[in-house]
Amino acid sequence: MSETVNRWRWLVVLVAVFALLAAACGGEEEPDPGAEPGGEDAVEVEEFPADTTMGKIQEKGEIKVGVKYDVPLFGFKNPQTGEVEGFDVDMAQRVADKLGVDLKLVEAISDNRIPFLERGTVDVVFSTMTITTDRDAEIDFSRPYYIAHGRILVPGDSEIQSIKDFTSDHTICTALGSTYETTVIPKQAPDAKLVTPDSYSECFTQVQGGQADALITDDVILAGFLQQDDTMQIVGEDLTTDPYGAGVKNNDKEMADFVSSVIDETLEDGTWMELYEKWIGSFTGQEPEDPTDWTLEEALKEYPCVETC
């Protein structure tokens, strides 16, 4: 049986357990040792001075990376194997391989990604995190590694077909700590009621159950949920452009530059496109927006603020 079919089968199973996934703080999870692509044989290990973050990680022999556990296609826990898998996980594995260390995954939801970096709970975050100037004031970002766009997920029989259709009678769900909570929805659908659980999977469950009328977040996240329930639909025009970046601790430019160099390598050697087809293109059938067209500076201009606009 093909890999795509296997993943399709357990993705369907995943919706039944979404409500049971713990999202508040999360735990640590070892990645699948057989994940593709990956393995130190595929990447030339680079040695770093002992006084750099990279050197200290190499001395420990382990890098802790925050990822989401409940976002299909990017970071989700396979209920059949217990392994956390997805595009972000494989990108994190590539960073670990370049350092020649083990990868330790830590569940990082939207609301705790920055605190985890500030407290040293994780060394890096690959967690569908949009680059913004407000966040950039608290942490440092790598170059953009994925370009998403904000969209709306609603039931197939919904009257809502665009952001302009929301009224005070409607309830929108999005994740706590996301740019959609702090900027997009208050600005573009100010009359609608807003609910913000810890995770997008909880929002998905609320829309399925009728407690919320819509889920608003990045299109690629919605595409993952759409695979679970074909009675849903994605509607409306793009609400945002969301360049994802990997987060590191504030004022650690060397670490940010290192992660950026790993991302650049994946883009140059074809690994990035392999990962896209493996986790995203095989489900959506869509061509990706090329991250090489973006720089960090351009990303910050595209989505200039969260709390202040």
C-alpha cells in the first residue's frame, strides 16, 4: 500500500482523537528514527565553537524543538504509531542532522511558543509561526521557510462565503495567541463573537459540532482538517499572507543565521520540495509559493504587527 494511502487512513482516524489531545503545555516526544528525509548520512555535519548556541547543543548531543502536535500536515501525532510527524518535524530533523545531534520534540501551541524560547524550554520552534515585528521584538526569526495565506473553514451548507458575511450572530474560532486572534479577526470581522481555545483542533471540533460557525487560520492548516471531513469547505479570498519562520531565542543572531542556512540548503538541494510533496502537495494538489522569493526583511514588511494594528 502506498505511503499516501497509509497516511490518508490514519488521518481519518485522527479526527476521532483530536478532542483527546492535550494542548496546554505538552510533553516531549522522540521523532520517528526512520523519518524521511533525514538521518545523519544524508547531511554533512558542521562543527561549531563551544561558546556558540550550536556548539553547546552539540556538546549536549540533543536539540529540543517546539512543534505542534495537532495540526495535520505540519505537526501531528500519529495515533497508530504515537510518533509526531509532518513538514515542520522534518524541517526540525534537518537542523538536528546538520548539528549531528538527536532531535527531541516538545509540544508547542500558539500561545506558548515564545515563552518556551524565552525560558529555554526549547532551542528552536518550528510551529507554523508567522513572522511579525511584534514577535520579532521578543525572539529572533530564521528566513521564511513557508508562505501560507489566511482563509475560512465552514460547514458545506454554511451561509458564510467571505469575511464580509460575519455578523454579531456568528461565532468564529481560532487559536489563542495566533495573529488571527489579535489582529485579523478583530479588524476584518469586528462584529462576530470570537472564541480562542488553545489549539486549532479544538476549533475544528467546535465547527463540526455547531458551537462555532467558522474556523479562521492559515490555508495549509485548514487543508489538513479538510482531509478529515469532506463536508467542510474553505471559502473566501485570502485574508493574509503568512510567512512562516523558525523561532530562536532573542538576540541569538548566530543561531538564527544557522537555521536560515539549513533552510537555504533544503531549498537548494531539492529537500524542501520533497517535503512539500510528501506532506502537503500530495493532499492539496496545489503548487507551493516559493519561499526563495522572500527575505526576513520582506516578511516583516508584509505582516508588520500583531497587537498594535
